[in-house]
Amino acid sequence: MNTTPRKGYADAPTGQVHYAECGTGFPVLLLHQTPRSWREFADVLPLLGQHVRAIAVDTPGFGESTLEGPVTIERFADGIAGLIDSLGLERLALAGHHTGGVVAVELAARLGSQVEALVLSGTSFMTAEKRARAHERPLVDWVDPRADGGHLVDLWQRRRDFYRPGEERFLNTFVADALRVLDEVEEGHHACRRYVMEPRLLEITAPVTVVSGRDDRFAEPSLAPMAEAFGVEFDLLDGHVPLPEQNPEGFARAVLDALERATAG
């Protein structure tokens, strides 16, 4: 099987949306965290592509996708919904990681029965209290550009503890993705913190799977309330914030299991 991703662009209300895909058959959209790109799923794509049509999407404004208009979860979803229409995907599954999970919530609420399975990985459970305190949260990835390039080290160190020794190639890819959007590197996080999630959860009809990296302390507070909202259990996989890179086999298996349960039901 050819494991080299095929790449393309789709027109959307937000501008052009870039994607990479592997495999054929039932489509599964993979939505990345901020400030990443489809490359977060580079090792997941060929694994899923053995069973389904796996499509990793650059969120509008990140990677090689453009964004015309405000930076909001709703606008991100506008762009990805445009891609879904452009590709003619009548039925699909969604798997979102961190910010991508929040976008997946909005998409699943909009698309209803068109979504057959929804996987939320390390996804923040947004509440009114969190929105009210958003201004108190420290910046995650922002660095001040400096003429001597010292900000590149600062950016590396911002995420260094998320990765284990020997995983520097993943950290390299993170830095490359972040540098593409350096002036707006926090915008996806801000969009999450503004998002009114609670009423959208009530609109989701797809079976939901909640997973997270076992060492992902940022996702941990959201796991129980997210799982409770959908009446499911949550699963912990080996990994930290960069779960799809650290454990592509486990992430791919979680997605395939979720799809199998949904179609079996």
C-alpha cells in the first residue's frame, strides 16, 4: 500500500482549505491542535489509511489553509464544512485533538446524523466559568521575536516537557508549524476560550468517544465532565499533549474502534 499522503485544496467560505489523505473508503476527518497542522497526524494517516479514507485537515489560518474573517471556532468549522461539501462527503467520522476536538464539537452539532462517530481527544470542556476567567490564563506558545533568534529557543522550551527524550523530531515539527503563524500563535487557544460549547453538546447525535494522553495534565480536568456529558467512559492512552505523534498506533486504534462501535450499533 502506498503510504505517501495525497494532498489537495478545497474551496471554502474561509478561503482555501488544505488537506492530506491516505486510503480509500469511509472518510474520517482528523482535526489538529493549535498551532499545528495536518503533520500532527503524519504517522496516523497511513495506519488509518489501511482501513478507511483518512483525511487530515489544516484548520483555516494554520498550516497551508487560509482564513478570511474572524478567528473563532465557528469560523474554523465554516472552513472545514466547506471542505466536506467540496469533497462530497455525505457520511463521515470526526476525530479532533485539543483545539481540533472543540472544532469537531461544533461540526458534529451542525452536521447531525451526517457524522457517524465523534472522537474527542484531549478536548477542553468549556464552561461559562472558564470563559469568564479566560483572561487569567497564561499564554501557551507566545514568544517575543528577537533579532538574535533567541525566540526560537523560547518556542522550543515552551513545549519541551511535553515530549520524551528521543522525540525531538516531533518537537521540530511543532516549532516549524508554530513559526508559520508566529504572530497569531495564540489565536486558536483564544478561540477555544471564547467558544460557547454547552448548547452545542446537546445538538450532537453521533456516538462519542473520549480519550486523552495519560500524561496530558492540561486535558485531565476536562475528561470526566466531557465523558459525563455524553454518558460514556473515557480512555487513557500512553502519551502527553502530542498524543497522535507519540502514540499513532494507539490513536489510530481508538478511532477505528469508535467507528466500529458506531457502525455496529
